[in-house]
Amino acid sequence: MVIHSQEKQRALNIIWNAAADYAVKSEFEGYDAEGRADLYWNYIIGAIHRHCDFDQLQTYFDRVRPDSDRAFYEGLAWIGLENYAFERGRDERPVLEDLRRAYAESVLGGRRPEEFYFLVDEISKAHFARAAGLQPPVREQVAAVLEMLEFGADATTEEIVLRLNQVVDQHFPLAQDRKKAHLFHIELPFRLNLPLKKKHPGSLQNPFLDISLLNVFNTAAGTPGEEPADPDKKSEHSRKNLSWEAIKEQQESKARETIQARYGVSMLPEAQTRALEQQLCTGNHKDCRLHFTRGEFAAQTESDHRKAVLKQREKNQQHFKENLARNHNSILKLTNIIKNTLLIHFEPSTYRSESGQLVGGRVWRNLHLNDNRVFLKSTRDDIGSLSVDLLLDASGSQIDRQEMLASQGYIIAESLQRCQIPVRVFSFCTNSNFTVINLFRNYDEDGKNEAVFNYRASGCNRDGLAIRAALHLIEKSQYDHRILIVLSDGKPVDPHGIGGNRTDPDLNFYADTVGVNDAALEVRRGRLNGISILCVFTGLDEDIPAAQKIYGNDLVFIKSAEKFADIVGVLLKNELRNI
Amino acid sequence: MSDDMLNFLKEEGIRESLIREVARFRDANGVSPDLDYRIPRPRFLYYGADIWEQAITALLCGENLLLVSPKATGKNVLAENLAAAFGRPSWDISFHINTDSSSLIGTDTFENGRVVQRHGPIYECAVHGGFGVLDEINMAKNESIAILHATLDFRRIIDIPGYSKITLDGLTRFIATMNYGYAGTRELNEALASRFMVIRMPTISSANLRKLLKREFPNLREKYMEQFTGLFQDLQKKCENSEISSKSLDLRGLISAIHLMEKGLPAGAALEIGITNKSFDDFERDLVEDVIRLRIPQAPRREEIFTD
């Protein structure tokens, strides 16, 4: 079941609405079999957050979490919680009765393959049959469980947790306690092991749980067609494939893993990354690799890199807070400059015409001079849609200025957002032969500018490839006018030379003239394609000429933090005027 | 009508002394019969005693008002109510991107072979001591309404180059409204903002919304009154948290939808055209629909919603 991000957002919205609290972070969300957010269940989840002390409830969920039948225990708890949330909300929202009835009908009328049986289904079915006012024949034990589980509106969270634990202890002991013989367990051995997530429409599931189960399945259990599990056969199998290509492939995967551990998991499927590499890593960047990430680390990664990112984030935020007044002022100033510039674009140009708005004072010209142009016509130029991409140089040469750069990136992004201009922020650096593009916020992610503080400098910088990759992403966007602002020290450095020519030693190092020329070429190419490229220079005075060579006149040098907004404002203003 | 307004103010719990002053203001300043039609007869009443007191006091002191608030908070209702309470003729002037001095003060026109001035609404309002409601003042360009600076500050004049210079009637007041955050709105520049007393209007409270619905729909059943109020609050909260835009947070739309239900349209359809469809984004519509479905059944019978 694929859950689209929109449906996830919808589910969260229903939960927030029911919880009357938009800060709730729910571990649970409800989806139907097609992956659509389930209105009723998400309401229940939200209502539980509203009416219960979820931290207390969490003790139950934490208790069952290590168990292999976790999904069953969670499902069991939600049956009881559903009853509670419904009872609590029925007066406030009379529509719940209709929604519950509709849901009960879908459960009772739901068709499931005969070969599957889920204990939790039996309980759930019995519960919803009772909810629908039916008196279904149920096994005595199920009735006993439901008696304990169906919490009334006056139950306190403490009582709920207590009773949930009692149900578990009395009827379905956790794995470690299962040695004790039990009615259900004896009758239905193994049945509890079936995951709740595959059950009828309306199942509750944790999307993360889904993913982790999937991963476990693929790695531990193996999938058909994979290498044989027998170690002897395995080595034989491996030997057969031990070709140069295989070694290369292995090394490449290893390198990709290393880069992912260092900078975060890839945001693109590997096949897509490779396709992009084929397209972009050509010419001077032959043999280079790309890594697109959002800086998110896999849950199991506990690497130093991850800690370093978090530490740098704290430092960046601290630096921003220390200069809060100044930064805030810069945002306001920059916002105003951009807004005013855009306003000027809306300035209508008026001219005399033979039609339009009659100018009374000119009518005499028509009578006496036969001048028909006694009307005023005004036209307004629409500048069309506009987007800005912000590319931050995250190479080691910026290491002393990381906090400043993060603040500057944030200020620009925030100002643009306030002007309702879509903005995307990413950083680039190069490590080994990988050029890493770290996306902090995308065009549509308003309110996520804070992610810019995840900026951390390390490694080298292959400006040409980074700009090429950024331009490629920009070219795919649908905006009429696109601006790329690069915050860089204009000093490309990468020990990997220029592909295709290994004889010239100068070309074996991507720096100085070679690097500058290549980056300049990419910038010109982008401009030819109609993308405006600006540079906010963040390096040392001595590197200004190189940066000028790359970016031409569209470059500004920030001499003092106080002047940041004004200077960037002028840069943007000039660019917007040219649109 | 104005007596009704004063009674309403009493019911709202506005200070007696203020009400007395409003009554005195009104009694002392009659309106000529040919302008009587311009005194508003409000269909909706503004609920919120604090805001009422602030506004009345400012107007009594001769100040102009700028009402700032998000959508659906009753800016225009209050402006209209104020004109009615003070018993003054009112001129409604909607501002837009092309608003300029000629559309406000007046424009040249040709009359009997001569170029003469045709007066604009601001001029008329100034001469007759009316209440000018400058609706969505921040839609206009700051430069083009700079002409109002002298009108709105202590000078209280309108100087029309080539024609005349007039002084505002002592009873003239301007009440500007502005919504912060609509597409197309802009910052009001300081020069203009400093000429107003600025009232930030809160979003409507549940209790006031209930009062409003009760007045508008006396036959609405209590159960549904609660649900419609809750629905609006849910949407408001969603909007405050930026999960949806303010397009669907539409009090006018909600009231119109209830009117449609009263006429017999099923609740689902009425809310769809009154609220959901105000948004043109598919996903946003889904979110709004979810909120509605968690409050209102799709097709309740009319008699379930209304008592008659």
C-alpha cells in the first residue's frame, strides 16, 4: 500500500482538527486499503490525543513495542480507545454516530480472503457489530475481552492504561510471558503473528512500521531470486560473478553507502540518481557522482556525522538568535525591498489612446483639432510567476563562516517567502567523487526555512557540477522567471580533475583557472537558458576576481552583516527590474 | 433604526456614558432628507463590546479608524454599524490597484460645452459630513492615495488643483478596512497608517458567532447551531495553522449555505458551494471537506436543522 504524502497530510489534518492542537505529532495514522486517509479513524486518533494524556497511554504502547505481535496489541488497544473517543465526542459532534455506523458497516460487510484469519479482526468485528446495535453470536472469550476493552466516556487515562494491561496480561500475554498456557493461545497458535496492517479497510497502521517490516523482510528473510542462503552455494555463486564489473559495482555501492552515512540518505531512488549522473556527469565532470539528499539519516545511523550535523545546527541557531534583532531587521528590510520592487512592476503605464477612459479635459481637442486620442488607456505588465533557488556553498573553505552563511541563507529564504515567492534552498559540497546536493526546503515548503540551519560545511567544492545540477533541477520547474542565487566563495577545489584528459597535469586538479573556467562556463550556459544567476560572495578579498570571472557583474560582496539586506536587496532589485 | 442600534449597544453591554454621547451626537446633527437613504440599515450586527467601545470613543474624538483583521471578522459590518449608530450618511469606496485621486476626489467631465469637475465619493462625503468607508485600503498603491494625506490628518482639507480647496465638515470620519495577507494587498505606508487609529479586530468568538446565527436564523436548532459554530472554529484553527488558506474560511459563505439549507438544499451540497468550493486547490478542498464531514451529516432532513 502506497501512502502519498498528500494523504498523509490529510490524515494529520484530521488528527489535528480532532485533537484541537496542531502541535500533535501522532505515531498513528489511519488509512483505508487504497491508502486514503480514513476520516473516522484519524478523528479517533486525534480525539484520543485531546481527551487522554497520551504520555500515559504511551507507556502501554512502549510496553508492547518490542513484541513481535506489536501490531496486534496496538490494534487491540485502538478498539478500546475507539469506544472511548466515540463516547466522549458523541455529544459534541453528533455526526460521529453516522460515521461510526458507516465504518461499522464497512467492517461487517468487508470481504477478506478466507485463508486469512486475524484474531484482532474477530474482536474488532464483534465490537463494531455491538456498536451498530447488533447482537452477534460471539465467543465467550471475545465477549469477555470486549467487556474489559470498551471504555466508557468517564474513564480516566489511568484506568484505560490499567485495563489495557489487564487485558494483555489475562488474555494475551506478551511473548516473554507466553509460556503460560492460555485459552486463546492454545486454540489459535501462530495466529497472533499475522500483522494487523494487512487486514480489512480501515486498518490502523504506522507508516514507519510498515517500512521497517518491509526492510526486515527483504534483508532477513530474503526475496525470491536472491542469492541462495546456503553459505557454500553462496560462495560458489559469488565466485562465478566475481568479474571486474561486479567489483566495481560493489565498490560503488559501498561508496554510496558511505556517502549516505555521512550526508544522509538519498532522496531519489538509486536508478534515478544514476540516470541523472548519466545526463549531468559528462564532459568535465565525467566519472563524477551525484548524491541528492535531504540530510535525513536512516534511523539506525548513529554516526559521528549525524551528531556533527546536529551540533552545527545548534550553533547555527544560536548564532542566529544572538543576532536576532539584526537578522530580523534584515528580513524585514529585504522583504520590503523585494515587495516594493515587485510593486513597481505592477505600475500601469498610461498613454493617450482612441479608446479607454475618457479624459474630460481633452474633449475639446476632438472638437477643435480632430484629435481622437482623448482617452487614457492603461496597461499593466504581468511579470508572470517567479521562483528563486538558493545554492549554498557547503565546502570546507566555509568552515569558519558556517553560522553566518546559514543565517544569510535563512534571511533570504524567509524574506522571499514573505513576498510569496517560491524559494528552494540547497547546499553543495564534494566528497570523494560525489558532489552532494543537500535540499533544505523546496518551493512549496513554506514555513520550513528553519531547515536551512542544518547547513554544515565539509569537503571540497566542484562548483561547476553543483551549478549544473542546480540548473538541471531549476529547468524542470514550471516558473516563468527563475533566479539562482549562489552563496559562494568562488573558489572551486576538487582533487578529482577534469574527466577525459589525464595527460595534462593541470587538468588533474579541479581548482584555480580550470575550476573557475568550468564554473563560469556553467553559469553562462544557465544564463543562455534564461535563468538569472546571482552570487553573494562569502569569501576573502583575494578571491573576488575569481568569483567575478565566474559570475560577472551579478555579484555582491557583503562587507558587514548590517548591510546584508541592503546589498542583497540591490542585487535582487536589479534582477527583478530586468525581468 | 438608530434607536435599534442604540438598544443593541445596550444589550451588548457598552458603557452607558458612551451610548449617551452617541445619542447626543446624533440628535445634534440631523441629516437632510435627501441623504437619508445613505444612512445604513444594517442587516448584520457586530458583536464584541471591546471593539465597539474602542471604535465609538475614537470616532467621538474626531479620529479616523483603520480596522485591521483577517478575513471574515466583520470589518465592513462594524463600519456599517458605526455609521448607523452615529446616524450618518455613508459612502462606500472600494479600493483597488487602479484607485487614484480622480476616482476618489473627482474627475474632469464635460458639461454644457465646459470642462467641469465631477465630484468623487471622498469629496461628497467630506462636504456632507458623512462616514467614508475606505474598503480594502491596502489594495491601492500608496502613492496614488497620497492625495488623502491632507484629508485624513489635522488639516482636514481637500485641495483640488485648478478647482478649489475645501475643508472637511466637522462630522466627517473615515473608516478604512484592511486585510493583511490577501493576495494583492500590500503594506500600508507609515504616512497613511499614522493618520488612523488602528483597531485590530479579533476573529469572531464562538459565543458571538452563536449570537449572530441565532439572530440570522431564529429557527435554527440548537444542535446544528453548535455544529455550524464548531465548523467555523475548526476551519479558523486550520487556517491559523496555515494548513489551509483563508479562502474557505468564509463566514459569508457559511451564512449563505445555511440560507440554502433553509430553502431545502441538502447540507452537503450547500456547504460545498458556500465553503468548500471557495478554494480552487483540490487538496485544500479535501481538507475542508474532512472538517465538514466531521461536523455535519451529508444529508440531514431540513426539519432536523430547522424548527419550522
